[in-house]
Amino acid sequence: MSSRLLPLALAVAAGSAQAAAGPCHDTTMDQQVETLMTRHDIPGVSVAMVDHGKVCVSHYGVASRDTGATVDDATLFEIGSVSKTFTSVLAAWAHQQGGFEWNDTVASIEPDFDGSPIGEVSMIELATYTAGGLPLQFPEGVTARNAHDYYASWQPEYPPGTQRLYSNPSIGLFGELASRSRDIAFEALMQQRVLPALGLEHTWLEVPKDRARHYAQGYNGDDEPVRVNPGAMDAQAYGIKTTALDLVRFVQANIDAHRRDDSISRVLLETQHGYATVGDMQQGLGWESYALPVSLDTLQAGTTSEMALSPQPARLLDTEGDPQPQRWYHKTGSTGGFGAYAAYMPAREQGIVILANKGYPNEERVEAAWRILTSPDH
């Protein structure tokens, strides 16, 4: 049977989170969000939280300063690099369907790279940003049309598997090769099969015309209206637009995966496994995690500009491992006009997402989430 006809054998795990969610009525949440909005002149914010299967969502401010439309359940936000967690679900599914093994090389999936340094990099090295120095962003002039040439001529700066350098080209190629291993285009596999199988009805790579009025306007540091531009590997690295409710339902599915034994849970657990250690942090597929209990200082240290821009010593781990519920999993994401954050603790059955239509420091996103989740009310 052609792999194009293989079903995506995922079943929605977040059933308890599909029910309508009411407002959070959380004083700590209100205080944290209002402080952020005032400090950084953020037009609008959505926060959704799950606590032992109960979901709530609260909205603040406006989706557009021009129209004055308020943020609501339908408001779509760009989530930037939080998209990498969705790319990782796609890749974990492809792996479990026999598309590739974690130690398979790039060239084993794309023979055009045979004989070049990128061809010798493994899939898990791409996934953990330890390929040898792929940069945060593609160099100027690299587009979707000539990205193949960039990879073919790339030269590593470090031995593969030894240094983590956070990289859109790295995770982008990982996602592209994962979908190619099943002979399905990445965008089609993500939008038509992975997202619907997760039960996410308001999550998109390209916002449909009939949903365009719900797409929040982003604002840059100069308060100019901006939205994400197409680029090489944009869908794989930072292309998702979603609502706070859809994203928290994804978080809920990740929490539920520790209590279930079904196809989607096995896929989600594979994304949470630690594949490399970087100081106190374990690098999963998309997700980064820390052992509980964890301090705010430790979490913030893992989301600094230095962690994103500078190589960090890393050690690859065994690619097979037991579930680790006693950890704080999180991911930050930004585009030119949006800032996103998602975090959860499976052992405590708690998670949170914070979406804003303006960027602000990662450390402050982490602090807001940490203070909300650790407040006496929870």
C-alpha cells in the first residue's frame, strides 16, 4: 500500500478538555497579565489553563488597535517557535510508522545530500539542534527555492552531537525529512491529518479566508502592525496560528498521554522524552524540560538570549526512555509581532498557555506562567 494512503492512526486524547471553557476568575492571572500589558504596551493577551482536566480561558485587550476588536475564544495568534512542538508530533508519528530511525542520516532520506557534511548528520541531531552549528536563522538571501543549495554547501563548526545551537534550519530540515520519509508533503500532512487528528479545529499553517477576521494583528517593538512573512522552512519552524483554547487542548493531550495507552499518547510521549542534556535542561522534540521541583531562576536561565544565540555544550542521550511526568515542559515562541509560551507539568496535571499580539522578554513569560501555576489558588 502506498504510504500516501496510510491512515494517520491518532485518536484525540484530550476529550475532557473539549468541553466549553469558562473564564478563569484567577486574581493572580489577572495581576500578572495586566502588569505585562502595561509594562510592554501589549494590545491583547489570551491565557488558557488546565488544572486536573478542568480548562479555563481569559482574554484581555484587543486583537487589533485599528478595529478595536476584543480578544476572544476565536482569536488566532501566531505562536512562532511553539510550532516546533507540532512539527515534532508529525515527526514522532512518522518515526513510529517506520519512516525513519533516530540515528538515520539525512542522506539516507534525501540522497541528494550524500557526500556532504549535512548528509552525515542524524535525524536526532537535527531535532536537538546538535548538527554542528546550523544557525538560528537562514543567512540573508536563502529562500525556499534555494534552501537545498544552502544545506548542501553548509560546513559544520563543531562535531555533531556536542554543541546545541538553537536553529530554525535544523528543526526545519528535521520536519521536512520526517514527512518525506512517509512520502507526504509536510504542509498537507500537518494541516490535513495531524492537526485534525489532535482535535484542533482552529489551528492553521495558513489562515483560511473565512477565518481571517479572527486573525489578530501583531505589533513590533515600534508598535507598527506586522505579521509573519513566508520564508524557508517557515511551516516547520514557526508557521502555526492558533487560539489559546486549541493550544491548551494540545497541552492537555500531552498531560493525558501519561495516563493513557493509545496511539496519540505514544506519539506525544516520544516528543517529551529527553534526547540531549544541556545543563539543567533536557532537550526533547520541540519541548524543553526540567526536573521538578524547579526554581523560577532555573527556568528563566533556559530561555535567555544567550541560550538561543550561543552554542551550549550538549550530550546526546539514549533515544529510548520511560515517561517522565515529574518535569516542567515548556516552549517559547516569537514572530515579529507576537509572543507565545506554553508549559505543563504532567505529574501535577497542570498546564498553561499565554498568547500575545506583541513580543516581550521570554523570562517574563516564564515568570508569569510560573507565578500563576504555583499560586496558592492552584
